[in-house]
Amino acid sequence: MTITIQIPTALRAFTDRQPEVRVEGATVEEAIADLARICPDIAQHLYEENGALRSFINVYFGDVNVKNLKGLETPLKDGDAIILVPAIAGGGGICP
Amino acid sequence: MITFSAKVKSAIRLEGERAYPDECCGVLLGRFGEDENCGEAMEIFPVSNGREAEEQYHRFVIQPDDFMKVEMEARGRGLDVLGFYHSHPDHPALPSDYDREHALPFYFYVILTVEKGQARTLTGWKLAADRARFIQKPLNEGGDML
């Protein structure tokens, strides 16, 4: 089933400037994995080295964070749209 | 290059001093130029630090709900989200490993040192494409350039 993923401005450099990408997937997890397959350069910004989705990448289904639904297992149906929304984090500590 | 007015700089310094000894954070609004490597920061949009109170002395987060609101406001006003600022209370204005691990490409990151309650050094950075490091964008004192 075809899902539309809306891409935040910061990551459009990895989607040929496209604000949204159509992917295949039955769950949020599958849809994001397909995005990484279609746009491989985006993967390092979405996933930790261990393959987990980066903690500051949030996925919204409508105006609801999927963390408040079934997380990455949230089911999707044909024609659904999800939005990648970054949380911006940081802070002082040991300097490079 | 991003043009950085004295008014914007002053506003960031004030936010840093207000939040001390905790970290302040917010969004730089303005307009990009021909590409994402140049633009003009026209104003700041302070955001409440979303971290737990006991962590705010060395951590900040702009929660996704807040980010969505700011982005919608910016779009509605024809402005771009150029990047973000935050303070390092009693700590150098250098990006930490934690900053790098949580940063996104494309955006400018501005860091302010607040030393004993007084705003000091302000620096600008951009994440390298391979995420391995930040690239400093020196401040131009005369022209207020990043």
C-alpha cells in the first residue's frame, strides 16, 4: 500500500528537494524503511548505528505522535500520510 | 553565510541570561538566500526547554509539538526556520558530543556561553554532512555575519 511521507525541510536535501515521498508499507516502521531504501542518504539521519530510529525523529500520523498510538507498529492503510518531525535537542558537556 | 543582526544577537544573549543557570533554547527565523548556506536571521522565537527541570542546566529539547507550531508560524509569515540557538551555562560555546549526536544537517546552530549569569561568547555551527563533526561558522564582529 502506498503511503506519503512528508519530509522536514532539514532532510529534503536527501530527497531531491521533494517535500514528500511516496513509499510502500503496512506499518510506520515499514514505510520509513522504504523511505531509507528509496533515499539511502537520509538513512544516517533517521537511524542510529544499531538500526534504531533516532530518538529525536518523531513520526506524526495526522496531528498525533505515533508514540501515542502503537509506535512504529502503528498500522497504515493505502493513501495514509505520515510526517517526520524532528525534536531539536542538545546541551553542554564534554567538548570535541 | 547568514546575516545576523545586532538585535538578534542581543535577544539571544538576553534569553541566555534569563534562563541561567539553566539552558535556554529557541528558533532562528529569517529567510534563506540562494541556498541553505546563506540567509538572514531576522528574529528569534524562544521556546520553553522541554527537558526535565533537573536536567535543564546541561540539556535542552525543543519538543516536536513546539517545533511544529514554530514551523507553521514561520510558513504563515513567509519566514524560514534557519536554525536554533541554545546556551551553555558556565561552559564553552563549543558543541558537545551530545549536540552533535542530536543535530540535523541543513540548520545553523548557535551556542552562547553564559558565565556566572553574564552572556559571553556566541558561536555558530553547522553539522557536517557525514555527522562526524560540526563546522564552525565564524562570527564577523563588524558585519554580524555567521
